[in-house]
Amino acid sequence: MKPIFTFVFAAVFAASAGAAQSIPADTPEPTVQAPVDEEELLFLDARAIDVREYVWNHRLVVVMADTADNPQFGRQLEELRARAEEFLIRDVVVIFDANPEDESPLRQVLRPNGFMTAIIDKDGEVKARRPAVRSGRELMAVIDKFPLRRQEILDRNPAGR
């Protein structure tokens, strides 16, 4: 199932890249830029970003719901805010989408049914998704099992080899 997500994810963003090339030259560039050196955890609206800017630089925790009033949506964002410093160490950017009427590219790829939390690793692959709230500790444990994250830990602490 994971290869299907990777393929679909790549196909949607390849298609959106082709669409971006057909925009007239006088159209202003989007003002949302990938963070360079952030000091606080970023919470970004899925409709306002281009996910391709974050590939190989950040992990994405995607939180989606049918409405911003969904209690799970609020609890999940609070869990993320409570451990913001630890998520920064793991290069996490939080992307939220609580507006199903505006079909963001992420919503088209992930196709949530109600509430959903997904983790996309730096390589752009959807590594985990769940239709329930995850604690901050649980999310970090999942991230710490990713091969890229394990390599980062070894690079920071070579004595741990």
C-alpha cells in the first residue's frame, strides 16, 4: 500500500508542476516560503503551501478534518504545540487542513475520511497515517523509527554506532 501512496503523491505533484509552468509570467510568486531556520514549530494551511518546497528538508505532520470544529482536530494540534521544541529537533512542519471544500493537493492525495493524521518523511513518502489523535510522544516515536531519522541521530552522535 505504501508504494501506491508514493506513486500517487509523486503523480499529483508532478501534475501540479506542469500546471505551474502554464501560469503567466506577470503572476506574482506565492509569498509562502520554506522555512530556513525557524525557532518555533510552523503550522501551515495546506491550501497556502507547495509541499515540494519541504521535500528533503522537513518532515510533515499533516492533520486533516472535515471541519475546524472537530474535537479531534483541536486535540491533535494541541498535542503538537505541547511538544513543539522536540518536533523542531526532528525538522517537523505541521500542515493542517480543515476545509474539504477547497481540494488542496494533499487532501487529493491522502483522501481523508473525517479526521486523519499522517506523517510524510523527508523523502516525500507517506510513512504513517491514522484516523485518530496521536500523542506527541507517539508521533515522535514513529518519526524516530524512520531510516532517515535514524541516520540523522547517528550523524549527530557518531559514538552511538
